[in-house]
Amino acid sequence: MNSASRWSRLVAGGRPSAPKETNREADRDRQFAVAATQAKAPVLNAPAPAFYRFKLGTIEATVVSDGPLSIGDPKNTFRGPTAEELSKMMSDQFLPTNNVVLDQNVLVINTGDKLALFETGMSSVKRNDDMGRLVANLKQSGIEPADVDAVIPTHAHIDHIGGIMAADGSRNFPNAQIYISQADLEFWTDDKRLGTPAEGSALAARKNLIPNRDRIVFYKDGQEVLPGVQAMHTPGHTVGHTSFVVNSGGKSLFVVGDLMHHVILVERPRMEVGFDTDPKQGIETRVKVMDMLAAQRMPALVYHLPWPGIGHFAKQGDGFRYVAEPMRLVL
């Protein structure tokens, strides 16, 4: 039976009859079977390198992972839809319906004059050994933490400032200044946060920011924090949440932070988020920023979207869609 006939039978619902095997084909199959039994290689049992390097104009940029962050049942984070609706939204993305797992994509830029790092992960407050891997992964990428000049968290939540210090209380980036909004520093080091659901981030701020108070530099909305790096106040997730536009050689990248930290939030941006200090303002900012990114076709790096978190936003119905940018494997 020829190929066309076999396909016709399949379409009709029948099973194709097996083609007759020639002696030559049988000999070939036996040779392959023997070769397969002889081909052996050790199981490496090692992950792929957790960094991705690319060019942005004249800047050398590297995304480095701190490891996955599991935050539990979607209904504890996303408010508005029913538990059944959330379950379907997660299932439609081929994701577990009972646990939200976020990536932690740390951006490092080397301008030739400055080495700056956006976000720090959770090494001082890690919950398991899957996270808190930023320092090890930086070294694997060829970047020495002691060479970092500037640490720039978008805000003071636990998973963004928790890697300024190591678990033993030493500084992960001993020669760096820390750039953060004054509003976030004051809010998260305020005693009023203790004993509330925000206590985890408050304790992380005490552990990571207060010991470095003499290294902290405040910035204002619209200010150039470093040459080619402009701050944009994007409040709601926290009072001082700030995104950044990195410009070089006519190319731009928008460092989002936590405005839209899951793909279902991209598609349904008017859901409230349990971690937002002001959920209503968070919605307003989220929609405004994605509108801007879609209109300008500007690529963005999102801390919690799937690795390495670089892509574009486009309008889709009442929400948006996220289009991951193809990874460039040649610089």
C-alpha cells in the first residue's frame, strides 16, 4: 500500500495495513537495534547554564536566574475570578492549577563604565535550595559580584531585595551602591508592617536595606539613575515601585518589575493582585504601561515571566498578549 492510500484509510477512521518489510529493511533495522544497545553515555544530571547574554546597542546585557519561586494557589494571589475560572485560566496555559510558580529573571547591564544589576533574588531569605542562586549563577556567567557598581531593585519586596545580603549576613555586592525609591524604603522599614501579611518583606528590608543605609541612593521619577537608565514611577504594586527604561545605541528595553508578573495577568490585567499595596492603582498602572509598550513596540524584561522574561506586549481584546522574544544565541 502506498503512502497516499495509508493516509486515506487513517482519515476514514481505519487502521492502515503495515507495509511489507523487505529483507534489506529487516537487516537495516537489526543493525540499528544492535547499535542502540551499544551506544552508551553517562547521564549528566546537570541543569543548563542559568544565564542568557545579548546586546542592547553598545550595552552587554545578561539575564541571570535566582531560581524558581513558588507562591501557591492562584486564588491567593489573583482576585476577581472564581476558583474555577482561575483553574481554567491556568489550565489553558498548560500550567498547574494549584500552584503559581514564578521565574526570577535578574538583569545585569555592562555599559563599559558601569556594571549594574536590577533585582537581587532571595539568597538571605530563601525558602529552599531551588532559589537564592543568583550569586552562583552570576559567577557561572563570568560576572563577579564584587565588580557590581549598582544594585537597582524595582521595589522593596522580599524577592527583589532579599539577595542584597547573603544568608550569613555578609554583603553579596560589597562594592555596590543601592538605588531605590525613598517611599519604598520608608514604607517597608516602618514598624507598622510587622504583624501584618506584609511582614515578610518588612523583615527582608530590615535584613537587607537597613545594614546598607549608607550605600543607598534615592532617585526621583524621570531621573537618569545611571547614564542610559531612566526611572519611571509605576506605583500600585508598592508605593514606590519603579520601572526603568534602558537606552543604548538607539535600542531600548523596559525593565518592568512586578506590574504583570504572570501571563494570566497579562491577558486579564484588571484582576486585583493580593500582593499589591494598592490593588486599584496597580490595575491602572498595569494597563497604562502595557498600553504604552504595545503602542511603542518596546521590548520589556519582566522579572517573573517565563525565562528569560524578555518579550513584547500586544493588545488582545480587553487585555493583552505576551509574545516572548526569540533568544539570540549569537552575540
